[in-house]
Amino acid sequence: MIRRYVGRFAPSPTGPLHAGSLVAAVASWLDARAHGGRWLVRIEDVDFTRNASGADARILQQLAGCGMPPDEPPTWQSQRAVAYRAALDDLIGRGLAYPCGCSRADIVAALTAQGRPPQRGQEPVYPGTCREGLRGRAPRSWRLRLPDDGGRPLRWTDRRLGEQSQVLSREVGDFVLARADGVWAYQLAVVVDDAGQGITDVVRGEDLAGSTARQILLQRLLARPTPRYLHTPLVRDANGEKLSKHLGAGAFEPGAGSLAAALRVLDMPASAPSVPALLAAAVTAWRARWAIPGL
Ligand code: GLU
């Protein structure tokens, strides 16, 4: 059965959108339009310690100013705790999730003691310390108990990047599903919501390609369908760093100028004089380049 295309843009409201996040938004919008699909916006505000007040409204305003209002009222992950809880309970009930008492420092210390200290700038691979029990420590998080992959990679295909693979046991380890302070992990929330909203196509920045294998594994364990994936090029600053709010990238001004800059990153035509004309030309070009066969 061919499911009708449903795409989404899922910003974290840690601040207004910058030029890099606009690229992901435009690409997901174009892909939905090029396939006659619907385009949803989901505000990923699960990590309430990082939300900036008013950023969600500002993001929606920026999108509307670039001619991309969502096709349905936006949703907020902060209102979805019941669904995340049900998914976590399901995993716990099947022995696929366990409580963990390790802090980041504990994890680094354990890895260092094993002679494999984490590389700078890389997420440490969880060494499995609490797999067999908390040994009297207080729980800090729930982790997924990775099924034994025997060192075999989980493979998936990205529409732009091609064949991808990751050995989760070696490269990631048992990952966090929820924090004890009540914050749901991105990996769990995104899987529950993509399925809950019937998302057929995820189009997002390339910085998230490395999360995709984790999400596909969770989809399989939770019996949710796997969408198609397309990861878009990142925008880099003059030093070659990925633009990020963390590094101080500023909000873009909605309008034809910012939209044209995002289209250029995507290698789309960007010379039309207005927002509607830019979008119309880009939909045609996107369809020519990225049409999904048979859709
Ligand atoms: N909320 C994530 C972010 O802003 C994106 C999640 C996704 O598109 O899967 O980085």
C-alpha cells in the first residue's frame, strides 16, 4: 500500500531559526509540495531546560514569512508525555529498557578505566554499567537495552547520502530514552511522534543522520513504520563550523532574501523576485531532482 506523503519540520524552540535551520525547513516543505503531500510542524520542546520563551511563536512567524505556514495546526511535544510514557512502559515491560544511575562523569571514568577514553567532541559509548542492575544507586535515566547485534551494522538508505550503516553496539551503546528529571529523550519522542503523525518522509539536516539508526531500531522494537529519509547539507560559517544557536548564529529575517540563500544551499533556482515565485520555481526544480519513483 502506498501511503500518501506526510512530511514534517521539527524545530527545537531553543531560539529563533537561523539560516541553517531554514535550509532544513525549506527542503522538507519542498519535498512535501513536490509530492503533493501534507507538511506538518512539530515543536520539539521536550527538553524544557533548553526552551527559550517565545521561540515557538517566533519560529512559526519566520516560517509564515517565508511562505511556509504548516498545513495543520502545529503540535508541541510537551503535550505528548502520555504517548512517550506508553512507549517507554512497553519497552520496560519487555525487558528492553532499564534504569541507569550513571552520570556523564561516571561513564567517562568507566570507559577510561577500560582503556578506551571517549574522543573529544564525541558522545561516549555507554559501557553498560547498569545493564545488570543499579547496585543501590539512584536512577538518573532509562536506557534502551540494545538487542545483541553481533557487531552487525544496521543499514539504511538516505535519498541524498546513499547507503548508510552503523554498528549500534560499538558506536552508540545503550542509549537514553528518558531522564530521571522528567525530560524525554529526543530519540524516543521523535519515533513516537513521527509514527503518531503518520510521517512518511523525514527531511532534516545532515547533523541528524547519525541519529537515524537509533530511530530505526526503536521503530522496529515498537512496531512502528520506518519513514524514508533525506538529510540536507549543513550551512557552515566562515570557519567551516556548522551554524548553530550554540555558536551564536542569529535569527534570519523572513522574506525573499533569506529564502533565496537557503535555496542556493540546496542547489535550487534562487533568482525569482518574490517569496511565492521563489517557492514555485523551487518546487518544479525539486520535483525534477528528488521525485520519489512511484509516488
Ligand atoms: N528537533 C530537532 C532539531 O531541531 C530535529 C529533529 C528532527 O528533525 O528529527 O535539531
